Amino acid sequence: MSSSGNPLRNIISELQLGETLYGTMVAKSSSLTLPQTATSNLFTIQGGAVLVTALFGIVTTAIQNQACNLSLGLAPTVGTAATAGIGGPSSIINLAAGNVIAAPAVAGAGGTVLSAPAVPLSTVSATNNYHGTVDVAVSGGTVTAVVVNGVQVASATGVTVSVPAHGQISVTYSVAPTWTWTGSVALEINAAGTLSLPKDVGFVASAGNITWTTSASNTGAIKWYCSYVPIDGVTEKSAKVS
């Protein structure tokens, strides 16, 4: 017993606590400039499959104000590469330094029809209570504005917009539209520079490469981070990400 009467206990460091929650964290040694209308390797997975528990980047040099979509994908050593196998394509136009981009937390499988709330009164917000981005298809009615998290993203009906996890959407209308909510594989992007990473964001990746692909040649740079738990060779921790 300790002098205070409490049982002795080991002190867990912040690093050990982080590894307990998310696994081993790997950070690129420096910021990486965007691929120029191309696919580039982001992380390399060696020694077998891993469970990726978080994959995110922080914009360090503002993205050029030119249309550009970003996708995160997988290029396994054995199997077929999928440039958007993790998430995207998602617009990264004009993102300021400090913005966070992360692998999507998918509400169900991508494209799965979800249970949508009733369309609220004009200008009243509905909340995406799913732990992942949803695509909301607005149709019919007479619509003058669709607003996501306080930003107008459309000015008429017949559009599909993405609403991040726990984000809000409102529609301004004189005749009520209908909407359909489906699971989205859009990357999680938070313009406020903060992003909540839900625990169900993990995915399994085989040995090979995690890739990133852009649809245009934009200036800008991102610092990337990945946390993972080895699956193959878990006792010896032979599978790793670098």
C-alpha cells in the first residue's frame, strides 16, 4: 500500500495511452506537396495487413483556389488498386492552412439508404445524428436555398449535398421538397481546423500502399498522420506502416 492508503499503480504515459486507444501513430517527417493530377504513395504497409484506426492530414500550405478533388485509396501488393478505396473524391479547393482532412466515417456502407428525418419547416435545421457523413438528395418543391452548417451550398432543388457527422442542414422553400439520405464516402473536412474522429472510422488495409490522388495540379501542402494496429504477426508486431 502507498502512504496515502491507495494501492500502488503504474503510471501510463500520454504516448502509451494514445497507443492503447488508437494503436501506433506514424507521422510523415514533413509536409507533402499535392500530387499534380496524379496518384502518389502516402504510406507503405509492410509485413501483412493492419487495422487503420485513424488517417488524417493537416493543411500546412493553403490549397490553391482552383477546382480540385482529393481521393484516398489503396494499392495492395496483391490485388487491384482503388484510388478512392478509402474515400473521396472530395473537393479541397481553397482550403486554408490548419484545415483537417480525414478518412470518412461511413454511416453504413457507401450508398446505403439511411433513415432520414422529416423535412423540417423552411429555414429550420435538421441534424445528421449519424457518426459519418451523409449525402442528402433534395428534390421537388420550390427551393431557394440549401444550407449546411451555416453555409449556403445550393440555391435550387434537384441537388445532392454532403452533411458531415453531427452537422446540420436546412432548406429554404415555399413548397416543401422531399429528401433522401444515403451513406457517403466523402472525406471528412472541417473548415474550422478541428475534427472529431469517431472510433468506428477504422478499416483493414493489406500490405502495399495507401495512396492519394488529385484531379488537378494545385499548389498546397498537407502533413499526414496514420495510426494502426497490426493484424498479421500481431504477437511480434511484424506488420507496420511507414
